[in-house]
Amino acid sequence: MGPMSGPYVIRGSVCLPEAELMWRFSRSSGPGGQHVNTSDSQVELRFDLAGTEALPPVWKERALERLASRLVGGVVSVRASEHRSQWRNREMAATRLASLLAEATEPPPRPRRATKIPRGINERRLREKKQRGQTKRGRSGEGWG
């Protein structure tokens, strides 16, 4: 088994902590010819989100909150079994976990600032509405003798 292809960056200088990743390999239900029943190519990658020290505390809180439905005892898990090669499935799982954590730790969007609609614009809109109503009323053909 070759080395993993470099650190998986979550965001900025924060990477997935290699030492805290728990790997599990099992028989994949995916494709794979004659080789199919002999290789454990499904990969399950587990990461103890609640117990990690690798993430900044603020990020950790955000992630725990946002991934609450996916956590089992504070542990988040990701599976990959698309490829026949276990190594490629490992890559997939690690990449997936990194992007999941990146999404879960990003800062919340800026709150929207309410702005006041200028009076002139509002008045113009009401004038146009009235005009439109007049036009439509004129089409009904009422009062034509």
C-alpha cells in the first residue's frame, strides 16, 4: 500500500489529522470482475469529531452543530466503494471527509441588511399599477350602449 497522496486540506492551513482517522475495509458490493470476492475494496473512514484537537474550537462547534444528524457518538463516517482499487476508494473517502468538514466549518453568511425602498419608486409602482388597472377595465366593454 503506497502512501496517501499528501495531506487533505480542509481549509486554509488546517488538514485532516492522519493519526486520528480510523479506517475500515470490507467487501464492496460494487463492480469488479473475477477479482470481486477476494479484495476488500469498500472503505469506511471514521473521524472522531467530538474528541479531536486538530480543528480550531470555533470550527469544531460549528461542525458538531451542522453534522449533528450524521454523527454517531461524536464520530462522523464516510464510505466509498465506487472503485475496484482499495487505494482509490481510500482517496475518495478522505477527499469526501475533507470537503464535508470544509462545508460544515465555514462561517455563517453575513446577515442581510434591510434597506428602505425610496418613496419615489414606491409611488411610481402604485401609479403604474393603477394605470394598468384602468387599461384592463377599459377592455371589459362595459357601458358600450
